[in-house]
Amino acid sequence: MRAPETARRAVAAETRALLSGNEAIARGAWEAGVRVAAGYPGTPSTEILESLSSYEDVDARWSTNEKVALDVALGASLGGARARGGAARSDVVIADGEIGFPTAQALDVLVALTQLASDRYSSDLKPAGLLVVDEQEVPDQPVGSWTAHPLPIIASSVRVAGSPVAANVVALGVLVGVTGVVDPRALERAVAARVPPRSREMNLRALAAGVRLAGAGTA
């Protein structure tokens, strides 16, 4: 039984339900009357929106970027519906010793898929770092001494997955292709193990497209 169905039955029967934190957020939003939800794929918003999409009376949809997600939520709210929307950021810290602080500050690599993300976080990038941006969504690249890689990440997602929903996975492939930080085969196994079975093939296609994009400039 899926968690949202469990939640609905628990409310009806006034019993308890075991949910993850993100599923609980989705349930709380549903109980509060949220009927429209929009977001851009990325942890933790991905699981929240996926949980909300399982409620039949909630219109949950992915957007091409954070601004579009906010526009959808704002439009729904102005039209009288309760809406949820927001941006997503993920930090990854890799070290061969103990990690003293979990939030990345002096960035070796920044991947930005929107102009807002590029403008907001490029100042955290080291002078000799790598900047990976979507060439269409980030037309005004920040100026710095870092190495920039403007690539058609979202367009590649649309080509291999049919929508921008796999853009983050394409970007992950680009990141590994550009940096070599992990073995691509190990990353492929990790992605295959983590994504839902129904979308495994799509995500692996997106990952491979990203690796190719990093090496050849085209997917």
C-alpha cells in the first residue's frame, strides 16, 4: 500500500500511520488543503512532490526550473487554490578523511541549471574551480577565473527522457564526466539501485547522455 493511501485511511479511521519525513510533509500539505504542487527535481523536493502526486485531488507537476515552479504555485494561489512550490539545492562533500562540516562553502565544482542558482552561488566557487551551467537557462554566465562548461543539459534531458525531469541525472553524468570524481560504472550501479524500477531505464539513459555530453560537447 502506498504511503499517501495509508495516510488517507489513517485519517478516516483516526489511527496512526508510519511515514517518512517527506511523506509526512506531503500529508500535512494535503490535510491543510494544498491542491496544486509544483517543483524542480532535486532532493528533498523530489520525494515530497512524488508523494503529493499520489493524492488524486492534488495537481502535482514538475517544472523546467525553480522560477517556473514558483510561477505555477503563485498562479494557482492567485486563482484561489492552496499551492506549494520551491527551489532545490544539494551539497555534496567528498573527502578521504573526516568531514567536519556538512555544508559546502569553498566549492570545487558548481552545477547551476538556472540563472538564479548561478547568480546566487557562483561567489562560493573557488578561483580554480569548475562551473557547469545549462547553456540556455544561464545565458549570463558569471565572470571568474574558474573553468566554465556551458552545456545543453536540460535539452538533453528532453531528448532522452521526453521532459526536463531527468535534467539532474544528466547533470550528474556531466559532473562525473568532467571531474572523474567517481568511476562512471559505479555511478551507474548506484543510480540503478536508487531510482524506482519504472524509471530506471530512463535515468540510465539520462546518465549516459550526461557523460557523453561532458566528453564530446553534445549528447
